[in-house]
Amino acid sequence: MAILSNAVEMADAGSFSVSLGDQVLIKELNTSGGAVANMTFHHGASSVVLDDTYPFYKFVFSNMHPAGNAVFWLFQANAVDASGFNEQITSSTFRAVNPENSSNGQVDYIASIDQSNGTGFQNICSDGDIKTDGDSCISGELLLFDPSNTTYIKHFMARTNHMVNNSQSSDNHIAGYFNTTAALDEFQFKFNSGNIDSGTIKLYGIKGAAN
Amino acid sequence: MGLISNGTTLLDAGAIDSGIAQGPMQLITTLTASSSANLSFTSGISSTYKEYVFKYLNLHAATDEAELNVNFSIDGGSNYNVAKTSSFFRAEHTGGGTESTAFEYRTGDELSNGTGTQKILRTFSTENDHSGSGTLTLYDPSNTTFVKHFTARGNVIQHANDTASAAFVGGYANTTSAINAVQFTFSSGNIDAGIIKMYGVL
């Protein structure tokens, strides 16, 4: 017998029906149905929540594998009621990289993929393109701060790790802000060329003091 | 009086029952060091979770200048020798009247398909109030198609001049076999005290 409160099902069949804890799984997108061109999270569509319900949102991507060779992992956003995924971004990026076949790693700022009020998709895998070998992929997470705020710009931070095309490990650190005071409610992830052959992205909401 | 649904206690004594998972980040195991040679997670790593988070809290070394390492196993902990390719850089600040800073890549702390341990925090101090803490994330360890990426970030008070040393490690376990055990050790001596918690993220 289900337990209801104010018409909301709280528990049933030996488990809670409502989310507990401070990190709430909102939505999972994956390639179980086959390769896809992109993965897009839009508030109000397919049970996605991306509004002022949570002050922080986190995307976690596991084993994103490209269909094409030598590609980069990217993301962008749309403001509410906007389209085109072309919000202005200012960002910084650095990475530490080390190859499999020798020991000569290094850490560098990567100027080629930062943006200065650019409207392109933001690279979140540094300057080393992703190897397309069967066991190669990129995993990591992106933290988004208060995307529905209409007073301030919107900060983000990402950390990913991937196997570079010449068999290197690349530990990538990307941070920046969307230079808009409009609320953002749609986020898209994709490779710069070709489909997402396989992989999973999970969107979490993280409760703040107001929640 | 407890609130029971389908034979499962959900609420009791004014709180959610301890057996009920609260949120997608679920505590699986807590290991506590007591002059321990290692802290090894040999169960609870499965395909249930695509992301595992290890939080090491106030690890205290028994031996000065010991360094915190991690390694992975594909045979339940019989052998910790998975090949890894990784990078390591650090940011350090030395106080105590000898002000200096460092930001550098550490080639000696990386691995290039090495099967030995991966360093995740440098040179601990054995002073009573000194310790190291941090987080290691391991992505989809049970996957049998892809390599297994991991990232770590932590901070330790080093033996010399109370240096604050932040370490950043990223890499992948270069195997398509499922990883089913994770071990933390010091480069020398025991883990005198501290805890490591393993979480699975749904």
C-alpha cells in the first residue's frame, strides 16, 4: 500500500518514492537505443529539471565513446526560449598529460581552446583529440552554478580524463562562465564530429540551503 | 513505532531507517586504519554504480615522508597490479617563516602503463596533528569494454616546514577487465590512523 502525503506518493513497496539526500538524480541519457548525434537536457522535456529547483547541477559522463576519429568533447547552453546553442562563454583550461609509452608528462595552460566571449561550443577535453580505439573514451563531470539566476552570469567547472589519440592520459580542468544574465535551461553535449557511439550522462540536482 | 512498507522498515524512532539508501550517493564501506599495512576495498565494487568515490579523511602516517598510493585489482584483491597511465601535478606553499611556493608537474610521480602503485598524496608528516585528506573518483570500474578513468585531488601537510601540498592526479587503468578491488597504502610504514569511505553513485 502506498503512503501518500498531500497527494504525493512518499513510499511504496518497501522503498521511498521521493528523492532523499542532498544529491538527486534527475535524468540519465545513454546510447542504449543506438548512437546519437548529441545528448541534450532541456528543462520541462522528458522529466528534466533545470530551473531554480536546485542551486547547483552536476553532469557526470561515463565512457563517452566517439564514432569518429580524432574528435573533441564539447558542451553549450541555451537561454530560456532561445535556440542555437550559442551563449557567450569566457573560459580557461589547463591539463596534465602523460603518454603510455614514455615518462615525460607535463602540465600546461591550453590557450587554443579557451574562449573570450566566444559563442562556440566549449571544449571540455583539452587539446588532445579522443582516441577512437575500442577501449578509449572520456569520463568526468561538469558542475554548473545557479543556471536560473537572472542577476548574475553563470559559472561552470569541469574535470575530465580521456585517452588522447596518441595513447596519452589527459587530465583536463576547464572553468568559465556564461556571460549572460538570462536564465539557462538547456544544455547540449556532443563530439565536434560524428555521433556519440556509446556512453552515459547523468544529470543531478544538488540541494542548497534554500532546499 | 516504525513505519513498515512491504516488510521493509522505512521510518523508525524519528529518523529514516539506517538501511534505507538516501540519495544517489550511497555509502558502501568505511574502513578505519589502526596501524594498518593497507586499507583494501575487496567487496562492493560492481556494475550497480557507474561512479565510485573514495574519500580519505585525516590519514596519518606512521613513517615520516611516507606517500599515499592507490592501486587496482581485477581478481578480487589477490593482486594489485593493473597497468595505469597517469599524470601528476601539485601546488605547494611552505609557511613557517620560510615562505615559498611551487606549481609543477611531477614526472617522477606519473605512470606510463606502470603496474605499480599510483601516488595520490606526497610526503606525509608524522606530527600528531598532521594528516592528509582528499577524494578519488573511479569511473565505471565494472565496464568490460573501455579503460577505467580516475581522478584524484587531495591535500597534505608535508614533513618539511608545515608545507601545504595539493596534489592533482588523473589517469586511466589500461584494462578492459572489470576492476573489483581498490587498495590504499603508504610507500613506507603503516597507515597509523584515518578512515576511507567508499561511495557508489547511482
